[in-house]
Amino acid sequence: MSNPKTAIQEIKNLMVKFGFMSAEEDKVEETPTEEVEVKFAEAKLVDGTVVKVEGDLVEGAAVKVVTEDAEIPAPDGVHELEDGTKVETKDGVIVKVEKAEVEEPEAEVEIEVKKEDMEDEMYSLLKELMEKISDKMKKMEDKMSEIQSDFNSFKKEPAAKKINSGKTDFNKQENENSEDARIATIMSFRKNRK
């Protein structure tokens, strides 16, 4: 039974032999059948399984799973294709198709920038930056100049007036050999202590 037509003829012969059919019925001319070319669309499930769909991916179309050995009817259930479409099958036939929601990419806004505009903008930004840097440098130079002049004026001033100690004064007076001067110095020390 390698050929379907041969197989059908053999079945008819057996039916005639066992009385299920008369020989005249067997002789009835067969209506010529058109060979219909069936187109299959291949698709992949998200898990990588290859399936063939008879015709288009619509309800009522037969679905077969392609294996290494053969093509078998798709098992009952919901199957997701790589593009996100979900197909529900029952007895190897599609009963429901849910198309994947395709998010339209946001339209990209193209901004046309001319080279001249870009150069002008860059130039103005650089100019503004240089002006700010120049202002800060000027302020720093003024501050440094002020600090330098304060330092120079401080450096020129004497530290302080020399403080006369009584001991030194007493020694000087001692050199003068004046007893009255010594007594006056001692008295001034006493007054200062009170």
C-alpha cells in the first residue's frame, strides 16, 4: 500500500469479496478528483519547536508539530509563537488565534543641526565660560594684591615699644651713684605694687 489510489482499490476489492459491496458498485466511474495543492506555513514556538499550519494562521486550520521522525497533530492547549501570537488548538486544529500586541515604536524626532549653528553655539558657550573664568581670576588677583599690601605694611611696622624693666632702670641708676635716685626708684616700685 504505497500509493493511496492502490490502497483504496484494494479496500474496494475486499469489500466486494466479503459482500459489503457489489461488483457493479465497484465499477461505478469515479469522479475525477482535482489535486489540491495544500500550502503549509511554518512557524516557531517560543521554545523553538517548529510547527506547520495548513494554509494561513486562522481558526479551523490544521496544525502539525514537526519532529525529527514525523509530523504529528499539535497537542491541545495554548501555544505561543515567537512573534507573541497565541494559538489555541484542539485535536490538532486551531480554535482561537490571539495576535500579538505590537507596540509601535515612538516616532523619533530628528533635530537638524547645521554645522554653522553648532559652531556658533559652541563659540558662544566657550566665550561665556572664558568670561566667567576671567572674572574669577581677576577677583583672585585683586584679593592676592590686597593680602600682599597688608603683609608689606605689617612687615614695615615695628613689633612694639620696648618695655623698661625696673631692674634695668635700677642698674642704670646704680651706675650714676645717686642714692636719692635709688630711693626714688624703690619708692616707685612700692607705689606700683599697691
